[in-house]
Amino acid sequence: MIFEELDKKMRIYEESLDQSILPDLYMAARLDGRSFTRLTKEICQFEAPFDIRFRDLMIQTTKALMECGFRIVYGFTESDEISLLFSPDDNTFGRKVRKINSTLAGEASAAFSLGLGRSATFDCRVIPLPTIDRVVDYFRWRQEDAHRNSLNAHCYWVLRKEGMSIQTATNELEGKSVSYKNELLFSRGINYDKLPAWQKRGIGLWKENYEKEGYDPIKNISVKAVRTRTAVCEDLPMGDEYADMIRSFLI
């Protein structure tokens, strides 16, 4: 069989499940660590509920994703997840879902594994969003998820370190209010409001311009050049201020 004929025939099957995000939709992507509970608690034994080494690995991985060829205008990481906001003009891979998912999952897995020194993997899903308001809702949702998970994690590990079993500690917190959980921590000398912001609200990353001193050897003078770097914010705003910040990346 002539190769061109075989190639044309087989590509029909290869591309039968292809889906592309429409050009008038905004795009986000969320990556989650696979089996990270076992990796962080049993294999690597990171400090619970939060470990600076793990935080820095997630920041490093998010930076790598923002520099791997897509036009990412904002990255957000909390716990073992990363959310990315694409520029509306990004058309990498023709916005094909399978290509975006596989590339980002591969890049994240590689970056995190290299930083950790052992294998770790991420999955990825692309999320189409119809309006800027839904983009804002998405990132506010993920920030609120960070806050909820943080409060639960601090309470859970306080109880576990006091000797409670996994099931007993879980049952103790099930269905309890935010005020109950805050009081539980406060009674143990922990003021939740004073804990590091990155533990409660996640971490944001974006590109920013800055001036760098340089030297022009031809004119023999000092010059200033504009360069781009990735800014890392461990003290993100909340509420309407955070919403305005997200909108600023798309307007």
C-alpha cells in the first residue's frame, strides 16, 4: 500500500476523538498530582500540613509550565494542584485538548520529578470558560478551595498529632462549622488568621517587566534594558480585589 494512502486512512482513527476549544472561549487548565498523598506523607515524609520544600517544588513546577511554550498569563498553585490561565490569543496546537493536556501533564511531571529527585506524575484537564466573569469565578473558586482545605488540614493534623486515629480525626471534623474549626485551633494556641497567607489563599504567579542595568561596549555607556521575569506572590488579595487582579490579566 502506498504510504500516503495508509497515512490518510489511519489519521482518521487517530484524530477521531480530537476536540478543540473554540477561539471565542477563554481557557484555563488544572493539574493535580497523582497519588500525592502517599508521595508526600509516606514516601517523602514532608511536614504536615504544610511543608516549605513542597511549596517551593510546586512554585518551581508552575514556573516551568508558564515557560514551556504556551501563552500563560496567570498561574495559581495550592496544595498539590496548579491552575493556569491562557492568554485569549493563545492558539498553541490549534487549541486541541489532547495536545494541551498531554503536554502540560508531561511538562509538570518532568519539572516536579527533577526537583524532587524521584518520579512523580500529574494529570491535566482543560477548562473552557465563556466570559471573563466565569474566569474570575473559576479562580475565586480555587482560592476558596485553598482556604477550606487549609483550615481542615490544620485541624486534622492538630488532632492526629494529639494521638487521634485517621478515622476519629476525620469524624471529629465532619460537618463542623468554620467557627468551630477556628476555635479548635485557637484552643491549641493557633490563631488561624495569623498563619502564612500562602497556606490559606494559595500562591499566584505572573509575568512582569523590570529594568536591568547593562553596558553598551560600543558607546561605552551604561544602559537600562527591559526584561521579563516571573513574579511570585505568596500574599494574594481576596474577594473583589482578587477578582480585579484576575480581570487585569485579560483586559
